[in-house]
Amino acid sequence: MIKVGLLTGREWSFPPAFIAEVAKRDAGVEVEYVKLGGTSMDEPIPYAVIFDRISHEVPYYRTYLKHAALQGCTVVNNPFMWSADDKLFDASLATMLCV
């Protein structure tokens, strides 16, 4: 089962329609809303793919998406297009590179 995360704000048109369409296809893909609280560097990302619809408004979400991408998650709407540096991503990258 492939797990897909949907990171959204208050919109109510696309997210439910997307989730319903994926479920209808019965293709071994599960979609759920991404739930975020605090994020640890060693916390595994539970999604193979995350569709981002809100990180342009919430910097923490963009940072989380960079962290997810570093762990191998495919992120739709590239979080690296916004900024070149933030502390969680920098620390995650340094740890991964054994720096």
C-alpha cells in the first residue's frame, strides 16, 4: 500500500475530491491529510508522496517538506523553490552527510 499525504489549508473543494477519486480507483494507494505537530530529525516520514497545497503560507510546513524530501519522500510543489536555508533542513542534511 502506497501512502500519500495531502497537506492543505482550509480549502474544501480539491482535497475531498482528490481523496474520493484515489479511493475509487482501488489501486493500492491510501491518501490522508498530513498531521503535523513538532518534528524531530530522526522521525520517519510515513508518506511516499506528499501533495503540498499550503506551504507557501506556512514556513514550518515548507521546512517539514524539505525534511521529507531529504528522507526520500516525493513532494509535489517543490519546497526548495522558496528558500535556500532553514535550520531543520540544514541540520538534517548535515546529519545525513555525516558532517
